[in-house]
Amino acid sequence: MTNDFYSQFAGNSIKASILSVEILRDALIPKLLGDDSSGILYWAGKDLARHFPVASDDDLVTFFEQTGWGHLVVITTTDDLITYELTGEPVARRSATIKSPDFMLETGFLAEQSALRTNCVSEAKITFQNRMRLRISVTIDHNQPIVNHDPATPIEIVRPQVELDDEQPEEAQ
């Protein structure tokens, strides 16, 4: 069901209203969850990653764009630490309109994506944040392997279709 759900909406040309998403994300959910909002959103992000596992960093970047979370870039990668930078219009917009925007959903999502790929416990934290970008560092604990773990099949990322120019190069004769 997860791959079908993703494919149905990621490939839909009618995009969800930004207003509806932001009302849910930044008005309703924090009100419902209160002071526990950040922690619950972190674990919700981890749960979402289990439902929407991706196969590669390229797929992860595309998924972030499609969900409206922003533009994700891998800054550094070592055996036990991955640092991402999240930028773009969604980050800037939320930072400009919300006093303290919460990015723990994205943080938890990245932590669990790493855990799924490495089969090791992984945790993430925001290490830098301003109005235009944030850095999220994911620590992988190779001393804590995940046991009895059935690897999930990654979702098939829907890629935007690229329109070709009307002018095609003539074939060599």
C-alpha cells in the first residue's frame, strides 16, 4: 500500500495547497501535541521513513522535494556521521512566518533512513539553523546493530518527466 500511496500522489499533477499543509503542520499539530510536539514529530519522522524507505541519496533528495520539505544536500559522509543541509523555499517560508519553526519531522526521517540503510541504530540532531538553511547530523552507532530486521523494499521514486526540445538532432547518415 505504501508504494501505491506514494506513486498516486507524487505523480499527480495537481499539487496539494501549501496553505493546507502548513495549517496542519504548523498550526494544528503543535496545538494538539503541546510541549511534546518536537519529540513526537521526531518519532513520527522515523515512522514515516519506515513506510517510505528510499534506496539512495538521490531518491532521498527527490523525496524531500516532493514532500515540500525543501532541498536536501549531503554535505559530508563518514563511516559514522552523515551531515545534510536543508534549504529552499519551504525552509525560508516557514522560518519567515513562524517564530520557532520545527524541523524534527525531517530530522527523524533522516535518522531512520540511515538506520534502514546501515542496519545500525542512528540518531539525528539539528546542528545549525538560521532563517535560510539548517544542518542535520546523523550519527550511526555501529556498536548497536539492528537485529531481527527485515529490510523494507524501497519505494519506487516517481521522477519528474523532462520535456524534450522540439528540435531533435538529425541522425548521422
